[in-house]
Amino acid sequence: MKSIVAGGSAPDVFARRESEARSYCRSFPVTFTSARNARMTDENGRSYIDFLAGCSSLNYGHNDPDMKAALIAHLERDGIAHGLDMRTDAKAAFLETFERTILEPRGMEHRVQFTGPTGANAVEAALKLARKVTGRSNVIAFTNGFHGVTQGALAATGNRHHRGAANGPLTSVTRMPYDGYMGEGTDGLAMIERMLEDGSSGIDAPAAFIVEPVQGEGGLNAASAEWLRGIQRLARAHGALFIVDDIQAGCGRTGSFFSFEGMSIEPDLVTMAKSLSGFGLPMAVLLVRPEHDIWAPAEHNGTFRGNNHAFVTARVALEKFWSDQAFQVLVESRGTYLAERLATIAETIPGAVLKGRGMMRGIDMGSGEIAADICATCFENGLIIETSGADDEVVKVLAPLTIEAETFARGLDILQAAVGARMQAPRAA
Ligand SMILES: Cc1ncc(COP(=O)(O)O)c(C=O)c1O
């Protein structure tokens, strides 16, 4: 399919002018014009079910009516749009709501650092702060981890395709095996412990461990609570900070607000972005335990730390979805339904493996080619869905958490049919 600009037969401006770095638009080559909750509509009026949800930036769906109304009201009264890191009413309201609905109920004393508005910038801040606190440079990151593509975050990212674009040194990170990476019967945690204790292992004392409790881009690998506690214990034992990157798995994606809740995990630093604004507006934060908040003013700054439109929608998202337990209960039941449907689908695929947790699940098809074929068929039939994993072998369901039950079932029907068709008539030899 070829993308066309609004108005008809003009040459494709995206192909003509947009950089070769463009990516999702290659998988979904239509021009979208509107969206509501879990549905997107293209310029020809065709409706698609969205199982990508802005790569988990739209956990509450497209254009939530309450967030939209609050944002329009803010605009109408000439509320602050861009505030650097100055005090504004919108920022105060966000901070107070975050404190009341998220931090205090969880006993978290963390401070909130507004970083540049991308996940990668929150990760950069986390790595820099851990290094400043400890006076060390080495950071332990994990196989299949994804933390962003700026130079510092990329050094902690595993993916060869992304790393290859650096064409320069990606330094001061030691890679260790993620939970389960070595296969059953191998205790990866014991290996890490041994290497850290051995003064001749060649591993420099770490400033931090950085980990995703569920690896979003790395193939939906979900770490066990026991393994995460083990990493936290090693961090404490070796004088390193424990950083949880909750940029993709946070904001309810696994059920609870943070993906590490109920695991006896108390990270020193937590990175958040993606669905934090609730509306798809750019916003990122680093949560910092108070004793580690040793920045000098503006030491890590950024012009766009004060996206007040994002503060408005983020506040409404917290008030609407996180003031009580109801939303978490709903997401958990949706996650159970998703797990059941994927298990049924996986039964029809030889060697398929179920991946993920909560509303962040998928199926390892064993081949990137098969996964790509399935996603392409889904799109032909009106479902937007993408892959993840080292070889893009995992078909990944990231539906909005707010998706209507009927739409969710319909999207999974489309996925099931695409898998069935691919299993019966393989396109590739
Ligand atoms: C876990 C995790 N960390 C960091 C990032 C980088 O975020 P951004 O793309 O906003 O820079 C991502 C993006 O997918 C992510 O999934």
C-alpha cells in the first residue's frame, strides 16, 4: 500500500521529504486523521483497532474526553503552555496529585525530577545521577534491555540494530544476563554475584543496575519478583543504585501503576515517560530517593521540562484512573482475558512461547518473518499491531488499557485469524 497525502493524487510527501529514519509509517502506510480510544481512522474513513497504543504512550486510549476537556479549558484561558522549570499552577496541581494518588499511598518519598520530555532523557538523567552519587562510571545493564537511543541510554541498550547507528564508543556499561536468559537450570543471579565479588573478574564496581521489570522492546521478557529482589540486593551490597526503567511497563501497563508493585522492590531511581501525560503529550520524569537528589541547580536541564499541557492531562489521568483501585482491577481482568486468548492462539503455532505480563503480552512466533507476515495480515484486516524482540519475533499486544471489551475481542479475533492463515499457508518457505 502506498501512502497518499490528503487531497488525493499528489506525490507522497512522506517518501519525498521525511527522513529514512521513519519506521512505523512503513508498517502502516496510510494517513491517519483522527482517533478515539482504541480506534484510529485514516483519510479514507477506514477504521483500525489500535493494538500499538503509541507504543504504550496511550494507555488511556486516544483523546480521552476528560483530559481533552481539561486541556481545551487550559488553552481557552491562556494557561501557561511552556514554562521551562518555573512554578506554574498546572505543575503544582500535577505534583500534588502525583503525591496524593501515587507516591504517598505507596510509601514513596521520592522527589520528582522533570527531565527533557523523552524516555531517553530520563534515562540519561538516571545514569548521570547514579554516577554522580557514587563517583563510579560502570553501569550494569541487561541482555535485551532497551533504554532509548541517545548515546548514554544507547550504551545500556542491547539491540544491535540501534547500537550500530552510534558509530562511536558506547562505553561504561557492563552487560549481564536478564532473568531466564541462560535457560532453565542456570542461575544467572549467582553468576552476576560471583563476577561482582571476584576482584579479578574484570567488572568495575558499578554505579548502578538499570533494569526493566518487563522488557518492552526486548521481547516481553518478564523478570520474576525473586530475580528483581536479587538484583536489588546485589546493588545494595555493592554500593550501587538500583534503577527501574518503567517507561514502557509503568502507568498501569502491567496492572498496577508501577510494574514492580507487590514485589518488595524499592528502587533508588525510577524513570517514567510514555503514558505519564496520559494523552500522548511529551513528558518524562525521574523519581529520585531524597538522599540521592544531589544535583546542583540546572546541572541536568532541558528547555522542554515544563510542558504544562502535559501536566494538565497527566493530572486528570491520575485523578480519573488512580484515585482508587477500580482501574487496576479492570486492567488485571483484561490482562487475564488477554492471556487466555493468546494461550488459545499459541496452541496452533508449533513451538510458540507466551510472553509478558498484564496488558503487555505477546507470542514468540519463533521467527521474525512469521511475526511480520502476521502483523501485515492483521493490518490488511484493520488491526494495528507490532513486533518486538531481538529478531522482531514476538507479536506484541499493547492495546489501550481502556479498550472496550468488544473491540478488544474483535482485535484478538483478527490476530487469531491472521495466525491461522499463516500457519495453514506459509508465505515464506
Ligand atoms: C523501557 C524504555 N526505556 C526507554 C525508552 C526510550 O523512550 P523514548 O523513545 O521516549 O526516548 C523506551 C522506548 O521505547 C523504553 O521502552
